[in-house]
Amino acid sequence: MDNESDLEMLTVGEVARMLSVSEQTIRAYVRLGHLQAVKLPGSWRVRVEDLQKFIDSISTEPVHGS
């Protein structure tokens, strides 16, 4: 982990805005284990690397019913 961007952390609000969803949705993804996050005093933080993994995982899921 020599790359400084690997250590960059985003707030739940930042992640929600990036994905155009509510903060509640992001917290639900974290609670369900779909998105990795770190609990800091008073807030959750998401590593940029973990957000990218989450985005990659949802963009490769098959679409049902279309």
C-alpha cells in the first residue's frame, strides 16, 4: 500500500453524492456487507479502493427481467 490514493478515505455523504443515492442507502450497503467501510469516532469512512471494488461488483451483476 505505497500508493497514497489507497489510503484516501471518503465520508458516507461523499460516497452517496458520487453514486447519486442517499446516505441511508450507503449505510445499508455497509451494514449488509456489500461495501467495506471503517468506523471512526462519529462516522463511517470508505476507502477509495473499496468504493471502486463495490462499483466494479455492481456493474458486473447480471440484469434480470429485461
